[in-house]
Amino acid sequence: MASSILAANPAVAQVRGYLQQLQARITDALEAVEGPAQQGGARFRSDPWQRPPESPLQGEGITRILEGGRVFERAGCGFSHVSGPQLPPSATQHRPELAGAPFEAMGVSLVFHPRNPYVPTVHMNVRMIAAGQPGGEPVCWFGGGMDLTPYYGFEDDAVHFHRACRDALAPFGADLYPRFKQWCDEYFYLKHRDEQRGVGGIFFDDFSELGFARSLALTQSVGDAFLDAYLPIVQRRLDTPFGARERDFQLYRRSRYVEFNLVWDRGTHFGLQSGGRTESILLSMPPLAGWSYRREDPPGTPEAELTTRFLVRRDWL
């Protein structure tokens, strides 16, 4: 894709190449977990796309989607590289001086919804955004992170996930994990429910304080840490027996995931406000979800324990 904002930055090809390689590496790993197709393992469908010439938002990407798998009921992992004539409001709330400026953005975003209720849903995203006037020096910043959303809580899963997040950030400063962990807790919070979305992880946005090269290296470290953070949890839980009770609770909790993504998530808002590809933006949606009016689980049950012990802001390490 031709770039007018980032053309002067030789790192653009490096960032784009890394993101495409990351997408391929993650989807290949998930197919390995799914297992052979003859044993019910699903494969990712690759859907390349390109914005039409008349669209104000230009760009291209590859959406990779797996549905109906042995392990994952739905797993979406998308790469996109787009540019537009002006930043949408969701991207300028912390940078008002760039309101209305042309922008360019590229990233990888994924959400995996497992079939077994004992395997948590996971989200990860890494991205770079640049804005500025053509011919001028672009302003570049990075964002991303990963967070875990269990339906049935396990202490060792939460600790493992947070340890992997901490270790990914450690080379860049001991202060970053506590900062990004708190940022994640504050961001992935359903204000209308007064409830955390899950056990958290790390989240960062509008990040450039380490300079371009080190901020990019940090973002890559987060992307590279994802498989080690998540797959051991999947392998530990995927064969846990479950029945209708667990499935019903999983669908009920998935509805909270839908609510957050549609009501509060800045990434969803950015994509829709900038005229992005709706089908790819909403790849995070689960295939099935359920709502229940004022559901109350008896105290002492695993379902009630999720809220009291896991959907709270804790120091998991």
C-alpha cells in the first residue's frame, strides 16, 4: 500500500513484515492445537481484502478466521494496514493537536473463543499509528496488550498469564508491568456493570516514550510473548469434562464480552468510526452468547466464585 505519511520512515516495511509474520505464526500454532482435520481439527480461512478506490479509508489486510473447531469454537486473527484523511475521535482523545490530521495505522488483533468452558477466552493486539501532514515529520505511537477472560477461574492460570506479561516487559523497565497491568484493569472494565471483564493482563496505548525503536521493540516483545502466555493454559484445560451447566454459564459470561466490545472498546470504535471493514472489526464476537435477567449463582459455587475471586483487581504475582 502506498503511504504518504510514513513514506519517509524506513521502519514501515519492518513493522508491516513483523505483523504479517506474527499473524501467520499464531494461526499456525492454533491449527497445531486443533489437530488433524480428520480428527475434527478446524483450519483458518484466509480472507484478503482491499478497500475500494472511492473509499475515504484506503488500505488492505488479511482476516483469518477459524470456526467450528475441535478446541476453538471461533478464533479470529486479523492483520490490517490502512490510511485515512483524518483521525477519528477515538484516536485523538489524548492527542487533540492531531485532530483532523491524516493518519496511517497497522496492527494485528485477535480474539479466541474456545469450545470448552474451562478454557478462557483471550484477546491480544499490537499496533502502530502515525499521523501528521504529508511532507512533515510524522508522529508515531504504539499500543496493544493481552488479557484473559476465564469462565471458571484457576489461580495458576492467572498467575502464569501475568508472569508471561511481566517477563515480556521486563527488558524495557521494571515499572512497566505494574503500569500496564493497572491500565489493563482500568480499561477492560464494564462501567455499566461495575465489573471487570476478566483477570486482566497488560494494556498500553498512545505509547512512544521510549523513542521509536525501543517502543517498537516493546510492542514486538508483547506480540512474541502471546503464545507462551496462552497455549499452556489451553493445553491444561482443554480436556476437562463439562456439561450443560458449564456451557450455559459460558454463554452467559460471553454476553459480557459482547457488551464490552460494542459499548466501550476503543479499537472497535476506531474501526467503525474510520469506515473500516465491519466484518473484520467484529471478528472478536463469539458465535453464541446468552443473556439472563439478574442471574444469581449460589454462594460457594464455581460460578459465584468467578465474580468474587477472579473478576476483581488483584496482584496476581
